[in-house]
Amino acid sequence: MSKFNNRPTGMTTNHEAYPAYAMKNRAKLVTQVLTSFFNEQKFYGDNSAEMEMTIRRVIRQDADFVSRLAVFARREFNMRSVSHVLAAYLAHEPEGKPFARRTVKGIVLRGDDVTELMAFYLATFGKPIPNALRKGICDAFSRFDEYTLAKYRGSGKAVGMRDIVMLCHPKPADEAQAALWKRVLENRLATPVTWETQLSAGGSNAETWEALIDSGKVGYMALLRNLRNIILAAPRNINKVYDTIADENAVRRSRQLPFRYLSAYREIGSIAGSRALDALEQAVNAAVDNLPRLPGRTVIAVDTSGSMSSPLSRKSGVRCCDVGMMLGLIANRICEDSLFYTFDTSIAKYALSGHAAILQTCINHARAGGGTNISLPFEQMLSERIAADRVIIISDNECNTPAYGTSKPVQYWADEYRRQMGIDIWVHAIDLMGYGTQQFTGARTNIIAGWSEKVFDFILLAERGEEALEQRIARYEWQ
């Protein structure tokens, strides 16, 4: 069997000055990219500047990997802004230029991807605009119809569609396209009829929402974000909204991160009936149903320490501990046999069935406070003589509480479990914050990162010796 991460990296310290392992640049970049909304504060500060240094280092070593990571983050983990950052750096750095054009093609899934990308490049590097970036944006721009150009025209933004034409000088394929782009420059695009314009014109009332719901124009994510307003407006056809939210195919097409459902659930909890809450639970169930099942016994340990209290963004009420608890409950759902713990300075055991309601349980039990003692799950497993096939640690990896009054790295206690129990257990460490260090290393160790349920795809793959997350990214292909 192949073994992942089986060469210990150098010792360092984390933000709490506790022993940790330094990460190699590619692995470090993966954790930073898949756990970050760019330019957002975390508990230990905004690590965007550190990420940018890592991006530069990895581009010099392996620009192809950075290109694949950008598209993987955008298409598989639905991480948008950070994909723009990666593409911009590829366009700017000499080693990255050959990969920039294809990267832009891979990450542009919406009209405003090009304006956001250009805005970041200009704010960070200024002019001139590299040919590779300009050509990539022109490729994408040529695919936009009038509706898209008008919807994402970017009035009042630092960079709008008109700026894209003036900065990139795309060449029209025919006279019709030339006329369309002339209307962009002259601000004469037809105002698109979107659900936003209709809502603005009619107001957030029952009549307007009834028409919008029947039209089918409101996208899945927009329904989630506006669910509270829809419920308060009380349209007669609101059950169509619940049916859409719970629909398995709609859930899979939407590619929402799990915490989006938790955010909606929390917002409507005080005003909604059981039908609305059930629809959100069903949506999470649909997202989880296709995940690989984990055979044998799994110990799940979720970090609920104080450093997990920071929100994911300044506009979000979802905290890191919420994401951790959700991922832990998803893991509990897909395990054949599991034991569920939360830990901070102490450890708590939960009696959860395999069918525990994920959102409601998360609302009831997600909390954050105390120190971070990641050795506690292993101490508990030894104390209870728990024989397990794997342990899944979900944490920000900022250990700061020495076990037994010592300052031994957490890896010591994982190895001590293996020695005392005679079980070569797998350790899967899911990093939620990307601070750049890891607590585990060596054979049968699998470092994963991200807020998506897709992190669980890489548990059985690693155990079978097929591929780890970093290897999947290195081989990622797209059309």
C-alpha cells in the first residue's frame, strides 16, 4: 500500500508557540487555498499575505500545480475569490505566464469572474496587463451574451464590463458581436429582466415572490440566501421553494458548501415551521447521500476550542466551529460504526445515532471556548481501550495545551496509541483554517483541508493507496 506524508517535515511552532510540523510548500498552499475567503480575518489574523508568499514559491517550483489548484478550488470546492488570486499571480509571475490563459478559462464560470479577476490584478500589480491574462479574459468575454454582460456590467464597481473592453480589446467574431460590444462601451445594453430587478421593482411582498417562484428565475443559492425574506412575505406557492431546496438533483447541481444550509437554518429558525427546516435537513442529506461509506470503526473528534470561534468572513455568522461540527456530523452519517467527541481543554463524548439530524444537532451543540488539546482524543481512546480503524480530527491545528503537562508533539500520542493498542490506525486530519502547520506526520497520516463534504472522498482513497488530496489536484483535468 502507498503511504502518504511518510517523511516527517521539520519541526516548527504554531501560532500558540506549540510544537508542530512545518508543511511543504504545495501542501501548505492547498490548505491555505481551500480554507480561506481572501482578505478575511481569522482568529490568528488574516493570513492572506502569507498565502501570497506561498503562491509565489509554488509557482516558481510548479506553476502547473497552481493552475490546477485554482480550477479545482473553483469547480470542486466552490472557492471563488481565491481562484481569482491564484490566476492573477500566475499571470504576473514569469514561471506562471504559460499557464495563466488556461487557468482563466477554467475559473470563469460567471460573468463577474472576469471583472473580479481584473480588479484584483490591477489593485495588486497595476498596469501593464500581461498578455496571458488579457487573452484569457478575452476568451471568456467572447462567450458572454447581452444578458450576461448587462447582468454583470459592474456599475459602480472598480472594474466593470466596459472597463474589460477598454483594457483587453477583445476582437469580435462578427458584426453582431462588434455591435454588442459597442453597446457595452456606450452603456446602451438592454436592462436584463432578472429576479433581482423584478424584486426591486415590485418589493419583497407575497405577490412579487409568487411571480418569481412560478417563473423559476431565482437560482438555488439565491433561494437559500433569501429564504427568510420569502417566509416573511408568505407567498401562497412557498412549498415550491421548499421542494426545490430539498430536491436531490437541485442540491447536486448547486454545489453549495454545507455551511450555507446551516446559515439558512439559523436565520429562519425563529420564524419558520417544520416544513422549511425539514427541507434544509433533506438538502444536507441529499448532499451526503453520495459520499463513500467508511467501514469499520471510526473515532471522530471535533475541535471546539476558543480559536474555532472566528467567523468565516466579516459578513457571515457562520463560525469555524460550526463548519467543524457540521463536517463531524457528516462523518458520523457515513460511518459504519463511529464514536463522536468534541474537545478543547477537556473532551466530551456524544451519543449520536447514524441518523442524527445534522443541522439541528449542529445548532444545539456547536460552541467554542477553552484551549486546544489535540492529544485528548488519543488519551481517551487509550483510556477506554477503544480499538478503531481510523480517527478523523477536525481542527484548526492550533494546539496549545500540553498533554500530561509535557510539550510533546501530538504525533507522539498518535504513535503511543499505535504502540499500546497494537493497531496501525489511520489518522485523517482535516484542516479548517490553513494556518500553515500540521500536528501529524508519518505513515498512515492523511492531511486534508477544506470546508466541503468532498473532503471525505479522500479518506478511503488514501487508505486504499490510490491518491491523496494533493495528488488529485496535481492530476486534475477540466474542459
